[in-house]
Amino acid sequence: MVSIRNRTRNTEMDILMGKLSLIDLAGSERGTVTENRGIRLLEGAKINRSLLALANCINALGDRSKRGFFVPYRDSKLTRLLKDSLGGNCKTVMISNIAPSSS
């Protein structure tokens, strides 16, 4: 969080606040294709779980028929961190780099 406060006494204070979240989800490929083993395989599985939880949150927020229903923010650490960015009164931009897999 970044906050700016005017320190002059007896004046109106303008407070500007912002939040920037940069999240790198590299390594979420299929384990069988990349032949990862051990820790890297577990790391890829956790990233895939977080991506699934993020997709579930975005789907719940975007479905107009379920307006006001439960949004599963608690399903992963990623969605907990992004809770106010996804569901709050803010502007959110998601940038993704998707490449075709080689067969």
C-alpha cells in the first residue's frame, strides 16, 4: 500500500491509496509433458490449483445469475491475496502470455 498525506495543520487532507499486485505463475505446464519430478512437480501442481481457484472466483464474479452468492476466495493463497483486487471497487488488468504447446 502507498499512502500520501498532507502534513499541514488545519487543512483538508487528500489521501491517495493504491495497490499493485504482480504475480508470476510461470511453471504451470503439464507435469507429464515437461517430465518434472519431485519439488518442481509439486510446485507445478500447486500453481495449477491456484489457477483453478482463480478461475472459479472470476467465474463466480462474472456470472450475473449468481449475483450476491458465495465467491470462493479462500480456496487458495492467490485468491486471498487478490480478493480486494477482484471483488472490490477497483480497476483490474490481467495480462497473460499463452504459447501453443509443441506436439
